[in-house]
Amino acid sequence: MRLMNIDEKIGQLNQLSSGVATGPEGEKYDLVKEIKGGHVGSLLNIYGADSTYKYQKIAMENTRLKIPMIFGYDVIHGARTSFPIPLGEAASWDLQAMELSARITAIESAALGLHWTFAPMVDICRDPRWGRIMEGAGEDPYLGAQIAKARVKGLQGKDLAQNNTILACAKHFAGYGAVEAGREYNTTTISIRHLRETILPPFKAAVEAGAATVMNAFNDVDGIPASASKFLVTDVLKKEWGFKGFTISDWNSIGEMVSWGTSRDAAEAAQQAMNAGSDMDMCAFAYRNHLKQLVKEGKVLQSQIDESVGRILKMKFALGLFEDPFRYSNAAREKELLFSKPHLEAAREVAKKSIVLLKNEKQLLPLSKKVKSILVVGEVANSKWDMSSTWAGMVETKDNVTILEGIKAKVDKGTKVYYTQGADPKDDKILSLDTAIMLTKKCEVIIMTMGERAWWVGENNSFANIEIRKNELALMNALLKTGKPLIVLLTNGRPIIMSEVAEKAPAILETWWLGSMAGHAIADVLFGDYNPSGKLPVTFPRTAGQIPLYYAQKNTGRPAMTTSDGKYDGGIYRDVVNTPLYPFGYGLSYTTFSYEEIKVLSDSTNIGTPINVTVKVRNTGKIAGEEVVQLYIRDMVTSATQPIKVLKGFKKVMLGPNESKVISFTLTLEDLSIWDKDMVFRQEPGEFKVMAGGNSDKLIMTSFYVK
Ligand code: GLC
């Protein structure tokens, strides 16, 4: 730092795209000239041993102090080996699986010359109209926090100095998932209470897990754009949580403060963001063009800039880039590590565990591999591109295994597998109805994809209409009329409105977008080689009119109820029941489970003393299966209103036929604390209910008292 002049310091705070824009194009620039001028501390949207080597070399040979650049990229669910979209992976509730997925993502990213990924996205979202719901871990802060930790650990490993570990980035700080009406880039209305209770916990967990970087969100929080929020970036992130890494703005989020109307111009935006503690500027040129003058004018202190530069340099040292700026750019490792067999096997494992069985009337599933003939229907069933969806890193979609390919690879040689396009959700017509009907005559069972096209989710993909499309419903009804058993494979990246499908289709699997090995994973479940174990990480509403709808509802002064004369009354809609189509935590298995007992080891405890809870679960079916045992609590009387249940523990356990296990949980002081009426986080005395079950709706319960 002592050796650096102010231009070199400001250069460290500037990130430029190597060419590909993942946001609105800003001012034109000569990248090589910028690098040679020492104005580039980091590049994004670059990858590959060759190009990373090339650009690093330019910096090493043309800058005075030879400070290495750091390379970042959005590797969100796999680099060359594509894993399920994060919302799909969250449905596995398998923290080891998600850590492994992140570990492999880091190995492949590092082999591609990357030092940093802009993941995990930890935004809590309760509005499926928002396309980026696919990037997160769903609606619940506790589940979201556990998953954030697992993903940060997977990406950063135990030692950033290893050349197969990369910096994680918890994003988007904070509240992007709460955009009003689910409309992309919109404003938010977030009370400090909602911020503390629901939005921040996954970020805090990521920071506690050692996340090296945090990304500012595009949105405003209580009227302040997140990149200029001193409360968020300095008071909470750096001071209260002791965050030692650095923040990166989202694409031009500093420049966009002019559009928000809180900055007169880019110079004022730079001043506000820097004084809020935002360290690095992604592609806004605001720091690059204005910080030096702002220091001269005394509007930004040199010490503030030094604080940001120090944080960034520290991470470059931690990555070992000062010893060897080229250590991640190694073509041999690219060849050896990318898309390897073990990585593909892991992708198949994680994908299988992400599938959720929503319905299985009369045990239609699993199918026998000896089934004589199958008709597969749907444009998506034969689409390679869709399987890895958006934010798909460096995947080569030609390598993705389609659903049709997975089914063909699974069944016996003698099984005939027919295929017809049927319908494509992006069109409003059925492409081959009579062919489909004719083919059903030759088939014993029909497997049909329904839902979205994979590019309908991700950034800039908010939809007001999130229903199963009419052409697919018409096709489904026509196929059901043939009387042949029909299995629906939902292919979607958000909760979808599907009440008619839920009512009429005998069997339904939620298959999300599962990545490179999608077809094999789906076939593993369809034909019983894997007993589905996924649980929904987000509520599926009956109709979009219920949004936002999530399990952690409050009792209110007039809860929905059925009066003595059978009238449904209280806090309700007149036209739709309050309950979701599928609740948070819901998912079936090819076997069944029963929750036989829940016990607290002592029925009262003192403030601050943990409470141990045991839950006895039995597999009451004929085949082995995994169950996600979920633990919820309710703090009965509180100084500020609380939900009637909040998730505070979960364990995924394997149970053999008729096997039972006693699962134990410990509820800690933190688990039993709330943000009280004065916004102090503390445990209040009184009665608690504790509940357990295989989803947030069907729970057994007991209680304990905190003295
Ligand atoms: C995008 C996204 C952010 C991403 C960044 C870089 O606009 O909001 O999640 O990491 O820009 O691509």
C-alpha cells in the first residue's frame, strides 16, 4: 500500500468485463489500454487458461507494481459439468450433496483460470414471478442459511491458497429477492424486522462460513440503493458481523444510482458508494473516473479508499496470486479436470436427490424397466439446451443428457420408446396431437413434460403469468382420455401454477432443470433405481392470486377457521382456500414414513440453556428410502408477532423397510431467540411448541417452557 500511488489504488477498485456483458453495455473502453494503465484490479466474464494467462501477462508486463488481477465469473450451478439449478439442488435438503456440487464447481472454475465466482446467491424469495428464484435456496431463512454455508465451504474449501479453491460471493446484499410484485429490478418494501428475521440470516451464515466477498444488490432498501447503504455495508456487514473480505457492486449498480435518483451524477454515486463502504465497482467506471477528484475535494477520505484497497489486496495474497499470478492458468489442468467421469457421476447423484415426487396415485411409479412400450411427449423432453437452463457457466449443452435419452438408456433392449413433440410451452398450439393419440395406442404408459422453457427463469425473467400453458393442459387432457397411465415430469425453474395437473395427472415428478446428467437422473427415479427424496424448498401456490404465500404465516387476530356451522371464515379469500397446492418441505417417496413420537428431554429450561428434542420416525413401507425430518418451533407469546411455525432443524435419514430411528435435535439459544419489540435479538421466556414432520403441514407436536 505504501508503494502505491492514488491511481494504482483506485485501479484496484475497478472491475471491467473482458468483453461479454452480463448487464447493459456502458461506455466503450480499450481493455488492454485500461489494463496497461493499471486501472483494472479485476476482470469478469473471462475464463480459460489461455485468455486468463494472456490478460494477466499484460498486467504483469506493463504495470509499475505488477499487482495481479483477480478473475471472476458467474459459475452458479456448475462450470463445464452442469449441476441442477440452485433451487432444484435446495430441494435435495442434502447439505453434503450441495457442498460437493460447489466443490466440483470450484475445481473446474479454478482449472479454467478463475479465482472467484459470483455465488452462492442467497436471496430469500417468496414470489415465484421473479425469475431469479431459480438461483437461490427458496423461501426459508434457516434452510437458506444452512445451504449458504455448505456452498461457501464447497467453493472456498479449507485453504484459499490451494489452486482448486476460489473466492465465494454471497449475493445480492440485500433484499433483491423481495422486489415488489416479483418484478425484476423493482423497488422493495422491507421493514428492518423483515430484514433481520428473513433477509439477512443467509448472508450472516455465509460470512460466518468465511465468504470472501459479498455483492451489492440492485434494489433499494428502505429508500437507499444497497450499494450506497452504509447501514448494510459498513454497520451490519463489516462492523456487526466482522466481515473481513471485500464487496463488489452488481453490474453498474453504482452507476444506476443516478437512475434511482439518489445521485445527481456518477461522481456523486461514487462518493455515496465509497463512503458507504462498497469496495469494488463492477463496470460502472464510477470509481475509475471520479474517486481521485473526490479525494481532492475532500468528499472521500484517502483512508476510506485504503481500507477498500487493503481488503482486496489481502484476498489476492490469500489466493497466492502474488507468489504466482499465473497459478490458476494451466491448460493441462483444464483438460484433466473438466467434465471428468467422477464429476459427471457426482452431477447425476446430486440431480437424483433434487427430484421431488409430488404425486403417485396407486403407486404408478416406479415403472418396470421391462415395460413393453413407452410414449414420451413434449418438446422439452428432447431438448439438450433446456437441461442446464440459464447461468449455466461453461456447459456445452450438446453434452447434456435429455429426458428421452435417459429413458432410452434405462429400459430393456426389448422396450419400445416412442417420442412425439406434443406441445411446447413457448407456443400456444399443440404440435402433434393426432400423432400423440395414435402412438398411445401402441404404448403401455405415457411420460409427458409440462412446465416452462429453461430460459424463462434467471435474470431479467420475471413473469406475470406463471401457469401451466393451455396447450400443454389440452394435450394432457387428450392423452388422459386415452385411458393410458400418464406421468408428468415438471420442467420448471420456479413454483408453477398447476392445480389442474395436480388434480388429473396420476403421477407427477418435479424435475426442475437438472444439468448435464438430467436424463439419467430422471430415469433413475422413474424406474426405481433411486427412491425420490426431495422436498420443496418453496411453497407452490394454488393460484398466483395467493402470492406471496409461504409456510411461516402469522396467526393474525382472525385466523382462517371453520365456524361451528361449517362456514370457512376469518382471514381468508372468498374464492380460494388459504392453503398452498404443495407446502414448503413437501415431497413423497416410493415408501411411506410415520412420525411416532416427539419428546423434549426436559419440559422446561432456563433462558440460554439448549433444549434437546428427539423424534421417532419409522419407514412403514416395503422399500428403503430417505426422509427429510423437519423440526419447527412456535414461540407462543412474544413481544413482536411471530409465525405459527419456523424451521429450526432438519436431518435427512435413510430408513430400511419397517426400520425406525430416533433423531435428535438441539435447539440453541439462537434458535429460540427472536428480534423483540425493540429490535433486540434475544430469547424471551414462555411456552414454545416444537413440531416435527416430513413437510411443514403435517406435524406432530409437543411443548416446553423457558423460565
Ligand atoms: C448480473 C447479476 C449478478 C451477476 C453480475 C455479473 O447483472 O445481477 O448476479 O453476478 O451481473 O454477471
